[in-house]
Amino acid sequence: MKRLLLLICIISANYPLIAQCYDTLPVTETFDDSSVIGVCWNVSDKDGDGNNWYWREYGATYGGHKCLTSRSWNSVQGDLNPDNWIYSNSIDLTSFNSGDNIQVTWKVRGENATYSHEYYTVYASTGNQISDFQSSPVQRGEYADEVGGSGTFVTRSLDISSLAGNMIYLAFRHENISGSQFILNIDDVSVSSALLSTPEEISNLNSVRHYYDLANQKLVLKSDSEVFSEISLFNVLGKEVLNKKLNSTQEYIDLSNFNRGIYIAKVRNYKSYYTIKILKQ
């Protein structure tokens, strides 16, 4: 038995950890982990050309972002005319009712400002089949450049309050209905309710990033411009277990002394605040 346990430990140590998926609000997906595709998010190459949504880490020239990517052109095949879908695992809204304000926010850009007339649609549905998404009244379709996403990420939102009381799914569809363009990016998807946040809370998602550094057991907070002022950490029972003053655009919060499990962090800057869910491992 001891040999078997040792073998399991050795094998486990040589394989990367599988992405952790969240199904209760607030749901945040930064796409910092490449393994979320195929685990927390599923892809469907509807046009069958072998090209689909994929994870990409950009170099400094394009901002160093880790995000979702879908092409409408490449140097080998030329115009791809994509019909690419990516959809989430289930998200639990059963504890909410139709009077609650539930919003999906995300960032979008056409990677190259000159070729950014990329069309995409965001759907929310109680089913996870393409037909379910297409028939859902909860959707938004738009061109990335027409909403400010020409080479630069812009934050967008969709009201999904009408789906309260259900298990739901999100989907992003990239269609090339505007001729030859280049690449579409999606990043920082978030689902939250007014019960958990305020309009001020989501106003700064455009500049704030976070991730859990498993090796050092630290929560990493980064902002392009806003200085963090305070963090409060709560356990699943709602008890505050940490309160710390902050004073920079990059912070490292030591979680090594906390038990494994889910925590909610309320992060403030000098203008507003937002909440994030953390899995301490």
C-alpha cells in the first residue's frame, strides 16, 4: 500500500494541476491558465475547418495578455470564414430571482487595429447546445471595432437577470461576416450580481488582474494604473479572516497560513472595489 501511495504521489507530481472551475457567483475567468479550455470551457468548430478558439499568451508588443483567441485569417489558408464557438460549464443562478441584477462582463478586442472589424456574439442560455444559445433571447452581437476594441481591450456587458433561478451557460461565437479580418480576443469574463457587487465595483475591471500563485501560495493583484488600498478576505461562512492595507499597483497576499478551500476577497482602490473568488490549494 505504501509503495502504491508513493507511486501515485510521484505520478501526480509530474502532471500539471487541472484548472479549477467555479459555478457559483461571483464567477471570474481571467484565462491566465491555459488548461481552462477543455475543462471549464468547451469549443465547437461549427464550420469544420480545423480552426477554433484557443488559448494564447501574447508578447509585449500586443500587451502580454493571456486570453482566448479566434482567427478569421491565417497565412496558410487565407480567409477562414470562421464559425467558432466556446461555451462554459454550468453556472448556478438557482439562488437568485428575477428581481436581482445579474450581469456578465468581458473584454474584447480585434488584435490588429487595422483589421479589427470582427463580429462576435455573446449568449446566455439554460441549455448548452448551439441551438439553445441561438434561440435564447439573452444575447448580444456586435463588431469589436464599433465598440472601441480596435487593437485595445474594451469592457462590455450583458444583462442576464431574466435567467435567474436556473442553471445557465455562456457562449461566445466568432463569425466572419465582414470579409477578411485577422484575430479576435476575449478576456476577463465575469458573472456577478448586485447582491455581491455595485456598479462602481465593476468599473475598474478594465485595469485589474489577479491570480493565485500555487507554488508560493500567494494571491497576486496587478493593476495597470489603479493603486490598491485594502483587501478583506472572507471564508465561505462570511467571516472576515484577513484585512490588510495596501499601497501599490502590484500586491502579493500571503495565504500560506489559511486552510484549503474557497474564499471571497473584497479588493479596494481609492475609488471603488470589486470582489473575487479564490480557491486556496
